[in-house]
Amino acid sequence: MVGCGCLIPGFLLVATIAWSLQLFGQLINKSEAWRGLGELIAYDDSARGALTGEEDNPNTSVDESREPGEFELLLGGDIPFSGGVEAYWFGRAVPGPDQVDRTYGSDALSVTFLKLPSDQSEAATTAAPGTPTHEDMTVSVQGVELRGRRLPEMVSDEIYFQISGLEEVRGAGAAVWLRESFIVLEEDGEAFDLMVFFQRPGSSQPITDADIVDFLEPFHVAALNAEVPDEESPQDGSEEDPSADEAGEDR
């Protein structure tokens, strides 16, 4: 998990995600994590990797029915006692908590979907005093202009070090708002934002628009902003749900 060490309170929020999921036994089956993410944003089946022809074993944290994709879903689900916060952490050449050889690859990129209360998202993407400031930006994804921020430096969170055994890793980062101020009835009508955080661990090379667009290609970003769905009718990115196909037609 990558937290924003230069962000307040984003660092405090994101930094606890991996530890909370492990502490409360939420290292859930990958298929379950994908289903949870599908309630936030629909996606093409290709995002999950090619089919292996095997059955998924619900007693393991991996998804045996899929080949690894370019980005692996490492953790995902509700954050306990967080008031509706959800996180889904993807890594490319990034070690997961259950890996033995825990070193970053040269092409490492860490990406986290984060659903959090709208009143926290601005602070979560603002540089703290004494650190490199953020740069406001916009990025066009699937014909939609999204606002975001580039951060010259983010810091891998300390709690993740305890899980992974990695040393502190700094690197360039970025955050993009996918959907803003959507009301969740189950959370007493509170407004939430759906964001995606990028970090290039160990590298100062900036996160580019192409990095953002390429990662989000299989996710139906345009559908989030075309018509606001009924909050009681979750989106499902799985192949069994026709809503994912309908969302894809809007792309």
C-alpha cells in the first residue's frame, strides 16, 4: 500500500489501509475484492486478466481462475471502522504482503482506488508545509475532463513497511478525482469522492497523463460522469452483470 507521507490527513488515512485489512482478516479472495470494486466503478473483464480454465478457490487470497494482469489487485475492501471508506490497491512490479522476495521492480507503479468522504479529499491531496507542493491539473479520460494533482514526492507508508519488510520508499505521485460528491444513503446520506492515487516508488519520474489513461482504460470512467446512477443500484464490473456491458457502450 502506498500512503501519502507528504499529505495531511491523506497520509493518516491511506497509511492505515493495508494494516487494517490484515489486522481484521480482510485479505479477502481476489474475486470478492473485484466484486467490491465493481460496486464503485464498472470495468471490462480484461482488467482481471485472462481466464485460466480453473475454478477459483474461495479459501485462498488469490484468484486461480485468472492469469496475472499487468496490474495485480493486491488488497481490497471496506476499511473497518472508517465510516464507509473503501480501498483497492493495485501494483505493477510491486510486492504484495504475502510475497517472500519483497523488492520493487524497475517498472514499479502503485495505484489505489479510494472512496472517502468528500470533506477529506482536498486535504488528502494537499502538500504539507515543508514538502514539495502539489500541481493542480486536468486529464482527459474517455472523453471526460477529470481534475487531479501531481505530487513531486509521496512516501510509502510506515505501516506497510511492517507488513512488507520494505525500507521507506519515496517517489513521484498523482491523484485524480473519478467521481465527486456522490451521496451514499447507507452512510447517513454522506457525500463521498472516488479517487485514484498513483505512485512511482523509488523514482522521481512524474506520473504522466498517459500513465493515468492507460491504467484506467478498462474501467468505465465515462459512465460515472455521464449519468449519476441510483445510489441503491450498485454498478457491477463482473461479466455476469449486464450493467457492465451497458456501461461499456457509453464509452
